[in-house]
Amino acid sequence: MSLPLSSVASLGLTSQASQASQPHPASRQCCPSRWPPSVLEVLFSLLDLSSLRNCSLVCKPWMTFLTDEDNDVWRLHCVRQLAAEALHSELLSSLPTYKAKLRAFYHAWNPEDCSRNIYVKSNGFTLHRNPVAQSTDGARGKFGFVRGRHAWEIIWEGPLGTVAVIGIATQEAPNQCHGYVALLGSNDQSWGWNLVDNHLLHNGDSQGNYPQLNNAPKYQVGERIRVILDCDDNTLAFERNYEFLGVAFRGLPDKRLYPSVSAVYGNTEVSMVYLGAPLDG
């Protein structure tokens, strides 16, 4: 059940101090900042995420309580929002807290922003491409980024086929086209790394091999590729098995950029797990 902020205010759950210079002892006991964690857990578990953000601004004790990303408030929100198969799966093993798992869910593939030949599975994190001939199909994440640094993992869990591209795209980039092509990177609105031949793609042209290593290994199905988007430095980079592969693209535009993928192989599946800001070093 969602409790609107107007209801919070009507219950006196605000940061306004008593106007009396010497408040009655009972008013001190009822001060929200003095409520025990057991009460806060019950209250906050009823609120939506927007209301929780506002509650974190009420007072320092509330902010401190909500900063704990692994308490029962975030656990209960995870249980309500995430499918049990995802919450307890290996897929989210890179996320140490309940709040991190919830954040990843809200940044996962967008079922309303993908090719008609793709659907997002019930776990909320994995897309499935239907076996449709002579079609290349793509998908974008729910959120795009215009500032800050962001990282997410891509796990390709089925055959790659002749073309399998991961990267980023603007909202203007198409999500479907005829034939078997590198859709992501085929125009000036998308940037991609083809895992099949290790080529970088943008505006319909190959931007060279990647990573720039002699006999660079090809992607193995099931490996986790970490994508690192730096909107402040306008760069896109990748990691594989915790090894930084170098910057792939520079000079990205100051536009909202979305995690994206394009695939051609029937019944292949691709998962995305948003990690938040990347760790340096």
C-alpha cells in the first residue's frame, strides 16, 4: 500500500519542531526523530520510493536509517517488486544489498521500448528474442543518462549468431530493421561493440578492433561484460572478467543515452544488471 506525503503530513510525520520554547515531555516522546527502528520499518515499508526519498530529508535519524541499504525496508520493497527467481538468483550476485537490487530492477530492460520480436521475461532483467527470420531486433533500458558515471553488466545467455552488439543509443535510434545487420551502431544515434568479430560500430562504419590487443579473445556465452558510461567525460568503455579493456568511444554527445543491445539469433537471451556508479581501481 502506498501512503502519500499528504497523509504523512496529516499524521504529523514532518520535520517541523514544536514552536514552544519548552515542549511538553510527551511531545518529545512523539518526535519522529526519536521513533525506534521497529516503528520506522513498519512505516517506511508502506511508502513508495518517491515518498521514501522525501522522508530521508525530514531529519538526520531518518536519513541514517534509510541509508542502510540492507535493512528490512528495502528487503520488503524487493520482495514486493522483484520476482523471487530474480531476487535469489546468481544473476544479481554482483549486488550486495537489497536497495542495490531494487535500483537494478528499475533500470532494467524496458518492455515498452524494444522490438516487437523481443519480450522481457518475468524476472524483469532478461530479454528474449523470438525466432523471426530476416530481422534484427533491439532493446533499451528504462532509464537513460545525461550526467554522472554509470555501470551495468550484460550477460548474453544464448548463441550470438552472426551479429551481437552491446552498447548505448539515444531514444531516436531504431529498435528493429530488416535483415541480419549490426543495428546498434548503424546510425549516428547509437554506439556498439559487436561481440562476434570484436569491431566497434558507429554511424554505419567500423571504428576499428576492440579491445586493441593481439589475438583478443572472443566473447564466451555467459561471460559478464561491464559497460561503463561516463557522461561527464563523454566516454564509453568496457570490462571483461574485471579487466578494463580501454575506452571504446570518445566525444559522445550531451544527449540522454540508454543501455542498448541488438540481436539476430532466435531464442537468444540477454540480461542487464545496473550497478550504479563504477568503482575506480
